[in-house]
Amino acid sequence: MNTLEARLKPLMIGGLDGDTRAWREFLGLLRPAFHAYFKRRQFHGDADVEDLVQEALMAVHAKRETWRRADPVTSWCYTIARYKLIDHLRRTGRARFVPMVDDLSLEVDGVEDGAVRHDLDRLLSTVPARQQALVKDVKLSGYSLAEAGERAGLSEGAARVSLHRAMKALMNRVTDRET
Amino acid sequence: MRPEPLNTEDLIDRLAAGARPIPEHRPARRAALCAGLALVASAIVVWMTLGPRPDLASVVDEPAFLLRQVYALSVAGFAGWLMLRLGQPGAPVRGPVIGLGAVALLVIGLVAWEQAGLGDASRLDSLLGQSWTQCSLRVGAISLVATPFVFFAARRLAPARPTMAGLAAGIVAGAVAASAYGLYCAEITATFVATWYSLGIVTSGLLGGALGRWVLRW
């Protein structure tokens, strides 16, 4: 059910027992997970993301004794990643776009999706309802412009204009928050 | 910070090569050891500056003496537990918070009970005792001795909220200092202990929070 957790836990325990191969595999598994985590929260170059991944991996290594065997490994890892992200944003002066609460009761991929959805919903709520529906249908659900326009009661041309305006507003919104 | 950009794969290899075995419960054991050392250091400072209580042997079984120690040490214990939990990413903090709340309620209950049994004339005396002007200040000053030991343990943790962890660490240092000062103090009312000891402990906690904001980042 929760595959990453199931794979990470024995490796974490191995690493704590001094098994360098298990620990290598652990960090190797964590790397793409962290990459995805930071990627979705960063709208800048990849250099930033890779720096954060490295910083978080070093923190995971240095602080591995703070994991309690009673707690899920993934929530421990993501709490560290979030701390490093917030620390990074604070240092570079952009702390506003991080959700304060990741719902850790979800399974781990769900944690990710839930947090992203939360960011996205907050962002989308800044444009009118009809535009929201268009953006969701076309950009997220994969409807064609004509189909999405029909669902929203618009001609294809009107839908195109409306969608364009919505995306522009959203982009402005994102860059506003980041500078 | 980093001397040169490092390939992430190389970094992982390098980290993995340094994976030494880690004994279970290491953070808890380190915290307990540091708190113990903090208590010894604080007691030595009390001994050297205020001098030993000549009648220490005869008061150790007095209720007031026991109350001071039980109060101070249980606050130190629960705050230390809270500090640990705050410093372990993803760990729940409910247990130690409930513990601290329970200690506070018990002490408030004890004070209410004590006050109920006193006449109006002795109420103020029970609050001020002989040494109210010095107690909190001394507990606060002694906590400065205990703080470095506690923070040494806290530094090795990974608190997502450094200010909160610092607050917990400061309360530990304050409570340890209160226990040490309690070896010397001759006050006999629960009201006195609940007020002036707590004030000293809270002061130490606030200092710890301010300190933690900077010192406990990682």
C-alpha cells in the first residue's frame, strides 16, 4: 500500500546498524523523492533544487539518530525536507509559498499530492469560477479547448481567450508571491 | 558554504561510506546524561556561592523539601521529553505536553488547598516567605550554568521549530536550576514554590526560546 515506506524502513534500520550498503540504497531511494518534493515547490532553476536535495540528504545522514522506530520513516524524511525548504526560502526571503501543514496521515505519495493540490487550489481560488473550471479541465484533466468550452458554456474562441487570461493572471500571481 | 559543487551521486557514496552503527535511543540517553551533568554543575555552584545548608540532612524528608524536588524534577523530566520529541522530526508531542499540563494542574491544586487552610493574615506570608526577592533571580542565574549542558544535547537533535525546542530546553535548564536551588532554599510553603520557582523556570524557558531560535538551527 505504502510502497516507499515499506522499502525505506528496513534500509533505515540497516543504516542505523551500520550497514553501508543499506544506507546507500536508502539515500539513493530518497534522492528522487526529495527531487520531486523540491521541484514541485520551486519555480526556479534546477541548480536550486539539486542544492536542496543535497542539503536534505546531508541532514538525513547527519540527523539519522533522531528517527524513532515508532514513527514512519517517510514522515521523518519529509519533515526534514520541509525544514530545509523553509530554511532555504527564509534565507532567500521567500517563505510564503510553503504550506504550513502537510497532512502526514496520508500515504506518502498522497502527502505530496495533497500538499501540491493545496497550493494549487489556493492559487486557483484567485481567479473567477469559470476560469478555474477551464484551467482545471484543460491543464489538469486533459480536455480539449472545444470540450472544455462546451462544459463551461463558451465557444472555442471565447474559451481560448478566457483560458489565456486566467493563465496570465495565475502567472502574475505566482511571480508576485515569489519576488 | 560548500567548497565546490558536488555531484549528488558522489555525495551519496561519501555519506554512505560514513554510516557507522548508531545505538538505539542515543538522543534520549544523551539528553539524560547532559541534564544530569547540568544538575551536578548547578548543585556545585549553589554549594560554592550560597554555601551548604547546615541542616540539609534533617530537612530532606520534610514535605516542603520533597515538594520542591518532585516539582522541579518532574518539570525537568517532562520538558526534557518535550525537547526530545520536538527534536525528532515527525514525533508526536502530545505525551510530554499533557505531562507538563498535569504537573501545572497538580501544583495549582496544591496551592489552592494550602490557601484554603490558611487564615487571611498568613496568606501574604505564605506567598512572600523570607526570600521572595531572591528566589526567582537565583533560579534564573543558576539556570545559566545548566543551559549550556542542555543545549549541548539539544544541538544534536533536529527540531523543525528551533524556537519551541529552545523553549523546552530552557525550561529543562530552569527546572534543573530550581532543583539545585531547592537544596539550599528554606521556604516551606507550596505557594512560594509554585510562584517564585515557576517564575525562575519560565524566565529560563523564555531565554532558551530566544537562544534556540539561533542556536538550534541546523
